[in-house]
Amino acid sequence: MTEAVSVRDLAKRFGATTALAGMTWAARHGQVTAVLGPNGAGKTTTIECAEGLQRPDSGEIRVLGTDPWQAGPDHRACVGVMLQDGGLPNSSRPVRLLRHLAAFHQSPADVDTLVDRLGIGAFSGTTIRRLSGGQKQRVALAAALVGRPEVVFLDEPTAGLDPHARLDVWDLVRETRDSGCAVIVTTHSFEEAQRLADHIVIVNRGRVVGQGGLAELTGERSLEDVYFSLTREAAR
Amino acid sequence: MKFFSTNTASTNTASTNTASTNRAAPARDRILAQARFETVTLLRNGEQLLVALVLPAMALVGLVLSHSPSLGPGRRVDLAVPGVLALAVISTAFTGQAISTAFDRRYGVLRLLGVSPLGRNGLLVAKALAVLTIELLQGVVIGGLGLALGWHPQWMGLFAGGLLALVGTWMFVALAVLLAGTLRAEGVLALANLIWVTLLGLGGVIIPRTQMPSGLSHVAALLPSGALGDGLREAFMHGRLAGIPLLVLVVWGAVATALASRTFRWSD
């Protein structure tokens, strides 16, 4: 199986703060990779390097075999992004925005189907500014998927969603994976990682402290146990 | 209903970004789509429309129908229209862009569009096109209103006026981006409006510099607002391209562009 994303020995500092200190992991096509870790562990910085929003100080990162830093439009067309802060223009309405984003692609997903699947139709006439957190979240997810990406980065895709919406999102994420897409999810939710992920990467203090499939990683223990032992011990 | 239907085969084997189903739309289409999106968004925004069209139109009618403030020697309407056109350029290229770009940065819109197939350069070109489209609309509305009020422009000056408006637009957008890329969104909102009002009152835009105290007049001559106002009046009243105002705009534009490209931050 091919590696859709490979992160090798990534390092990045912001002034005196070390954000990444030799981060190494990979994500494959047709798998959901969950990146778990405490706040400040380097999840978002790594994802932003993979999206081409930041440039690492050293190390190597490849997304679909390409260095994402200043990669061209055809590369960006293959990579879907859902940002933590949404990135949606406040004064636009969901469906108009999604149709607009679809126009950047040669063969986008069907916007109506996407709107239907994520229940966006119920608030399609409301401006982004007036949407609830969960509604914005669903529009942001649709925006990430509208280009039918080969790799998609989802930053806490179900944060703030009610249980029903969360199941809808998980179904869509699984379906995206089953189409062959590499799905990279950052999350704080053990339940999300357990239910969704084919591969789990636990990060702490800018490096990977444990990774593998759920069974491989946890053995007889719970994911929560393993997570705390890895991230607390490493912190001491 | 599966929404992923056709790209299964191609993505499973794709190790590079060459899958045929998954390419970006052509650059021209992406940029035009974004320019259209931005233009419609601006036109649907009530406050923007007020600042871009309603206030300049009201200013024009007010200036033409009243006798004060003094606009200097010449027909009042001929003095007023170029000044209001300069005001319209400042509203759209500076105030409007500073505020919208600052909030787009705050809400991560610039980052999201930067990683979309549109990209950062595409976004910049699209924004420029949107600004020029709105300015064209402003020109038609204000010019038309002016003609209805008896404006007699020197049509010879249309080329000079267009050139000054273009250079002025570049200069004011660069200044807008400089503010929007470095300050907090709320700060930009306050400052951009404050600068607009200050330039309107004291910047030699609507009230020609000849009608201002000499100290202030010399300062306004070196401001981009005064240069644009002077240049447009010279163009439409005398059909001439005024060299010094053009030079002032170019210098400001070069400095603002250099500073903006060094300091602009795409994320908050």
C-alpha cells in the first residue's frame, strides 16, 4: 500500500518554543489515521506543515509524493482541508459557498448530495455568521470534501457536534476512506479514535510516543490508559 | 447514495497527484470565480454598498446643490465629480479591502483559500479584479449622476483619469493589505474608518487643496488622497495628466507594497 502522507524527522521552533522535535509518522490511502495528543503536542503544526501553511525547520514531509510547501494548484486540488477555525467567510451562505469552492475543481463532488448527507439543507439560507458551532463544523467538513480529495486533513471534525451529527460525520468519513482517500483526523476524543481510526498516532511534546492499529497499540488495555501512560510519562 | 462514486480506482493506486479525475480547474476559471464571489459578496453587504455608492452619491448631490464648502474657482459640479470619484476609489480600494481582508484573515478564510486550488496569488488577483469591477460600477453611477447634474468633463482627460484611478487603486489596496495583514481585525475596522473620514475632511479629496490653509495644503499634496483628488480634477477639468500627483501615488504605492509584502501574515 502506498503512503499518502509521510512525515520524517520533522522539527519546527517558534522562538524559544519547540513545536516539533523529530516527528515521524505516515498515513496510507484507504485508511483513517487519527493523531491524538494533548494541546501543544504539535498536532496542528504538523498538519499545517502537511497542508503547506507552514514550512518545517528541518526534516521531510511528503503529501502524495510532493513537498506541500508552495506546491501547485493540481496538488492542492487533491488535498482537502478542514481547519480548526473553519476558514469560512462570515457573510456567505453555505450552499453558495460550497458551489463556489467546487468551481476551483475540474470534477468536484456533487454539492447537493454533500449538502444532503451532512444535513446542511436545513440551514442553507443562513449566513455562516449566524450558524451554530456544529453547523459551521458540517459546512467546513463539506468544504474539505467538495474537491473529492485523495488526502483529507480534518482538524477535530466532530468537536461540538451532537451525537446524531457525529454519527453522520463518522459515516461520511468512513465512506471517504472506503473510496481510497487517506483521511487524517486530529482529535481529543478516544471514542472517535477507537471507532474511526485504522491507524492511531499518539504525539507528545513534538514527537510520536506511540503508534499502530488499535489492537496493536493497546493490547489488553484501554486506549485511554495507554494514552495517559504515554503522554504523562513522557511529560515527566 | 454514495457521493464518492468514480474515483475509487484512481485513488487506490495514486501515489502522486496525477489522477486524472482530480485536477484543479484552469487558473482563469478559478480567479474569475473568486472575483465574482467577492464582488457579489461586497455588493450584498449593506455597509459596503453604503460606503461605496450611497455616501459618495449623496456627497455629490449635496456638493452640487449647496454653496459651501467652497470648492474654488470653476463650475461647482466640474470640481465636485472628480473629487467624489477619488473618494469612491478610496472607499473601495482602501476602507472596504482593509476591513474585509482583516476579517478574512481573522476567520481563517485566507488560509483556507490559500490551500485551495485558488492559492494565494490567485486570491490576490481575484481581489484586484473585484475591486476594479466595483470601481467601474461606482464610476458609471457617479459619472452618470454627475452628467445628470450638469457635469462637463474634458473627455480628453479620460485616459489620464483612468490611469490615475488605476495607480491610486494599486496604492490604496497595498495600504489596505498593509493594515489588514498586521493589525487585529477590530483595530483595522476602527483605523480604516478613521483614516477614511480624516482623508475625506483634510486629505484634499473632495475639497481641493486650494481651499485649505497653506500648511495643510502642502501636507495634503504629498498624501495619496490629495494626489488622487488633484490628479482627477486636473484630468477631467483640463484634460491633462498631472505628473506630480502621479509620482506621489507611485512612491506611496511602492513603499506600501514593499512593506506589505514583508509584513503580511496570512493567519491571525
